[in-house]
Amino acid sequence: MYARLGANVVVNDVSEKGANAVVDEIVKAGGKAISAVFSVEDGEKIAEFALKQFGAVHVLVANAGILRDKSFQAMSEQEWDLVLAVHLRWVLLDCPLD
């Protein structure tokens, strides 16, 4: 929708294939988009990339999340740490509450 309204869109994903698939959809629909392959924990890098490519950031939509098809008890410690990193820790590190 933002691209349809003329916005430059930076699509972030840890998967280059995933990010590029979304960019392709936006471009095919007539919008302008580029992919940024970073972890959501690297919020500053994503913002720097957007600034370098487009000169400004006017809107930020953060809808990061991951799903592990397991119960909490069945997750390894590494899987649990990744879920916390994406769903909780990045918010605490990159989005000051004051």
C-alpha cells in the first residue's frame, strides 16, 4: 500500500529469498522497493541502509516475528533465545521507552 502511494520501501528479512520475493511483488505492482537482509536485532543497520538508499525514513512498520512449530518445552535453548531476540530483545534495545 505504501508503495502504491509513492513511498520508497525497504523490505527487511533475514532471508534474501524472502525479502526479494516481496520486493518483486512491489515492483511488479509499480512501486519502488529494495531488500535489506539483516536481523531485526540490527535495527540501526536497517535504518542506515534506508537512509543511504533513499535519504530519509518517514514511516517505520515493525512487524517482525518468528514461529517455531514447537511447544516451549520442546524448544532447544538456542531456538528459545532466537524467539526472545526477535520478539522481545530488539524492542528493548532499539526502541527506548522515554
